[in-house]
Amino acid sequence: MIQIAGLRKSFGGTPVLAGVDLAVGQGESLCVIGQSGTGKSVLLKCILGLTAPDGGQILWQGKPLDRRTRPAFLARFGMLFQGAALFDSLTVWQNVAFRLRQRMPDAQARAIAVEKLARVGLGPETADLMPAELSGGMAKRAGLARAIADDPAVIFFDEPTTGLDPIRARRINDLIRGIVTETGATAITITHDMDSVRAIGDRVALLQDGRIAWDGPVARMDQAPPLAGFLGHAVTQLPHKPAT
Ligand SMILES: Nc1ncnc2c1ncn2[C@@H]1O[C@H](COP(=O)(O)OP(=O)(O)OP(=O)(O)O)[C@@H](O)[C@H]1O
């Protein structure tokens, strides 16, 4: 559904993305991992059209994303920002319904917002709170409700567990996995958190030195030597196939 081919981007002559090839299929959940500063955010910004790549292509449903085709893509995507990024001056339901309110009456948008809040475990009493009144975990849930409010076909999760303690992080990971499975949305998660990868991902791609150094099923990552640094343990080498 999304294909990235030979994507390149340099800043001041320093290559950050040096030919990234990556594809994520319809309904698939892909996690992109990489050390700090390897260009995960730059990759995301290129997909969203916030940064212009120097070369390569990004295709959505077989068509290159450009100025003409990107609006239709953006209308079908939802995003959970790192730190939730709620608008401080809007109530929780207004945040969740931000996009809906542009095309439907408030009463209808509010009803959908309350339903999405319930999906992420927040009761109707949270709808009229201001973001400053929420705990970190609640804000993350509200951000998740906003990401799914418009029933997106593609959802981006940018470091979904940043700033959460392990118990809350696990709950958010489980919630995300449940939502991705039940909506059938295509999911791309950028994370450092291998627990997130295990909980959310079908596939994992390692971004290293400007390229995808490893890409494979989450179930096989324990046998992938390039991922050793992230897994925090020595990776089991795949047994050599005996010579026949
Ligand atoms: N607008 C910019 N101008 C110059 N350099 C930039 C710009 N945006 C990103 N970079 C550089 O590109 C590199 C990759 O940055 P990026 O934010 O994508 O890393 P990241 O993998 O998302 O890191 P983290 O995990 O810490 O968020 C960094 O060296 C950064 O300084």
C-alpha cells in the first residue's frame, strides 16, 4: 500500500537517508527502529510531505505521492504524535474531533469523539476536560482517540510509549495492537521500544546508515544479528544449513 523506493535526503551535504527501500502492505503493522539521529523522523516527514526528499519515490496505492495526490492520502491518515501533542486551548472532545468538526455539526462530531474516547478506555467525563487536566497516560489515550477519530486507512505512531512507565506503556501497546487489528488499518510505528515492536508489529525494519539494514517479521527478529543492539542481548544465530 505504501512503497518507498531509493529515498534520499541530505542536510548540508550530509546524507541522512541514502536510498531507503521499504514497503508496507494493506493492513500490515510495520515498526521502524533505529538509533537516535538515524533519520526516522526525516523519513516520516518525507512521507507526510513536510520535507522534500532529494531523490527516490514514495508511492501510495501504486501512485507517487506528490502535491496533487498527497491531500487524498493525508485525508486517509491518522497520527499519534510523540507526547500526544493535544491542542491546549481545546477540550478533549474538541481535540479528538478536530478533523470531524470541519465537515459535520458539533453534536455529531462530539458523539463520535465520545465513542472513540470509550474505545481507548476514557469515559465520557473526560470529554469536557482540558488537556492540562489529564495524566500523561490519559493524554496519550486522547491522542490515540484523535488518531482514529476519522477511521483512517493508515495510522502513524511516533514513539507511542515515550514518557510512560512500563505498565502504562504495555497498556498503550496492547491498545494500539487491538485497534490496528480491529480496524484493519495499515500501521507504521517509529519506536526505540522493543516491547512496542513485539506488541504492535507484524514486521520490523532497522534504519541504519541511511538505509534499511534489516527488514523481516517480528517473529524472526531474535535471529537477526543486525538487531542485536536493540534487543539488548546476543542474537541467536540461525543454524547454518548443513551442506548437502
Ligand atoms: N531540518 C533539518 N536540518 C538539518 N539537519 C536535520 C534536519 N532535520 C533532521 N536533521 C538531521 O538529520 C538527522 C536525522 O534526524 P531525525 O530527527 O530524523 O533522527 P531520528 O532517527 O528521528 O532520531 P530520534 O530517535 O532521536 O528522534 C540528524 O542528524 C538531524 O540533525
